[in-house]
Amino acid sequence: MKKKKNQKQKLIAGWREWAQLPELGVEMIKVKIDTGARTSSLHAFDLSTVTHMGQECVQFDVHPIQDNDLIRRTCVCPILDFRWITSSTGHKQKRFIIQTTLKMGEFSSVVEISLANRDEMGFRMLVGRNALKTRILVDPHHSFHLTHKTR
């Protein structure tokens, strides 16, 4: 099968990767690739709405490193939407939806992310299938294909 001229080469991700959310000031966050989830989800707390440069935004805090409450980032991002999201446990919750750049190794894309308290979860962020479509294949047997394990 021939590749179309402008079609980018597929990248292979492991079931977990290191990622960056540069527009939010998050330099490193370990993410779980979750093809069962439609929308990506980020651990966020102390959420409030604010007006920033005339636009309605959500302000929230992030602990990007699991089990480390000392590192804290305060983020402000325009509100893209509010959506009812069903968690893996079946609970429905209305969440803020933001749009920001996600980077994992050489992969970079603008993605939609729901904000939720993920304190009890094993990962601070899930990367759902909508963020991956057309560009990423997932190897569920390995970790850190796109990025090097540094922690």
C-alpha cells in the first residue's frame, strides 16, 4: 500500500509515556495511554472560573508528579466546553474541557482534555484515543517508546 504524499509516518507509543503540556507550564508528566477512553483527562484541583484578557477561563492546580505534592503548577486556560464524562467506574461527572498542546517525544498535537481530580488514580493524566488518532499506534507490551524513562 502506497503512502499519500502528505501523510505523516505513524509513531509507536508504549502503554505509558512521559509528556509535556508546554502551554500549561507542565514540563514533565507521566501519562497512561488509554485507547478505551475517548477524551484525555488531567489531574486538576482547586478549579475556579476567572476572566483572563476578556475570556472566560478555568484556573486550576496540577501536581504533575505522582506522590509528590511539593511540585505544583497553577494553570489558566480558556474553557472550551463543559461535558458529561463517564469515568471507568461508571460515575458521570460534568467536567471542564480545555484545549492545549500535548507533546510526547517527537509527537505534538493540540488535544482536548477534561479536568478531574485523579488523586486516587495511578497516573496524573490519561491520553485518550481522540488525541492519538491518525498519528499514534500503541504497543501495550512496552513503555516509553516515544520518550526515555527519566524518573
